[in-house]
Amino acid sequence: MQTLFKEITPKRYVNGNEMKENSSNVLDQYFTKPSVALKCFQKACEVIKKYENPDDFIF
């Protein structure tokens, strides 16, 4: 599942602009860390598994 997350998630916003780290906003830095995003993704998968089949979803 970790590989799927890395393959599908581009480093661009929906409007096509490239994502850049915001060094002036500490909170933004925290939430844009790949390790934090991966932990949130894995937690979401755990919750979904309780009620649904995660293979039915595209992340």
C-alpha cells in the first residue's frame, strides 16, 4: 500500500502548480512532511478496513 501511495500522489496541486515547502509556516511544514502524510494515510486505511474493503477505494 505504501508503494501505491507514492506512485499516485504527484508533487503538484490540482491546478498544476508545483508543491513547495513553506519555510515561513511551521504548521505547514509539519503537515507537508512525507512521513506525516504516510502515517495519516495508513491510519485512514486502518479505519476504512473496519467497515469497508480498502481495495474498493482509489487513493
